[in-house]
Amino acid sequence: MRSELPKVLHTVCGRPMLLYVLEAARAVEPERIAVVLGHGHEFVRPRLPSDCVVALQDRQLGTGHAVLAAADQILPGPLLVLPGDTPLVTGEALRALVRDHASSGSAATVLTMELDDPTGYGRIVRDAEGWVLRIVEHRDATPEELAIHEVNSGMYILPAAEALEILHGVGSDNDQQEVYLTDVIAGLRTRGAKVAASKVADPALVLGVNSQEELAGVERLMSGRCEGEKETDIRQQ
């Protein structure tokens, strides 16, 4: 981000991007919202709403490691995992994910999107029946897997106890030497569990922000959304 400010505090339409994600999360009426903080946590914590609990990740060793850092705060049952840098996500999109998970009868569900240019995203590898077989990070993917255009949004519904158990047992033997949350998917499949995919209609809803250029793009999209909402309000009045 070329900034000392923690990424999730960078603003979109004048508001820290993390707060948009938390607002969307509340739409599914969670029993608890836990926010995993790492570098710069002392700046982020004061900006969090009072209904959030905090877990500290002492070292940034991947998404799976972040979930392990919050293990003491995670309640039994379905666990919704969201990145903090996806400010365009909506409560409606997350409710659709929850509905798809419930109707599929699967142990876990991955929110996916179809991209014309999937560079940098984890690829969704399905089996012959359409269930998710595994998620392969871009850096670890084979040429055949790189040709897949359905990609991981980084948003999941996981069985909490099983996810934590699998993460405790996986290593970091991959290109980035990190604990991937995607290893939970492979672990569940190894145990014979089914993993579903819920494909979002509009990929923009789950786009992450990893640069100032991407932040500017999200700002434009959010500004357009706000303008559309204002026009709707005016028409309703």
C-alpha cells in the first residue's frame, strides 16, 4: 500500500475499509465477531466497534495461521471467515452464501467468482460431480490449474472444530512458507466431507485491495454505489 497505515484502515469514501466488512458480517446475525489483528494492531483496535472481540496474530504466516490465532475466540458450529480488505462485500452477498451452504448439505462452502484474468487468485479445482476438490494458490498451481477462471474470494463457511483441528496439523510446505486456510478444504475432502462452492454473480463484490491502484478502483465503485442509493432514496421520497 506504500503507507505505514495498516491496510484495513485505508478509507473508501471516507470510511475505513474494515468497517464495511464488519457491517456486511452483521447481516448474517453472527453470535460473535472476532477480528484478527497483526502489524499495526494498536492503530486498528481503537477503530473497532464495541461488539467485536480481538485476537492478535504475532507473526503474519498466512490466512490459516490467522484463524489459529483466533482459536480461543471461535465458537462451535459454522464459522464464516472474511478478509478485512474487501469493502465492497454486502450483507446480501453473505446471506446468499449462508443460504447456499445450508441448502448444499456440505461441511464447508467457498465463495467463488469467475474472472477473465484470474492472475494472483487461488484456483477452484472441482471433482467430476462439481464439489470443490481443492483450492490451489496461484504460485503453487500447475499450468492446467492456472487455466481455471473460477477463483477463491477468500470467504468461507467452515466447520469450526474440524477447521482448527486440520490447521493444527498442516505444515507450510509451499511457495510462500505459510499456513493456508485453503488447506482446510483439502483436509475436509481427505476426511470424506463434501465442500460446496457458491459463485457470486458480481465479482466486484468480493474484490480485495492490495495496492493504491486497487484502492482507487474500489473507491470509484463504492462512489457509484452510494450515488445509486441516493437516487433510489430520492425517487422513494
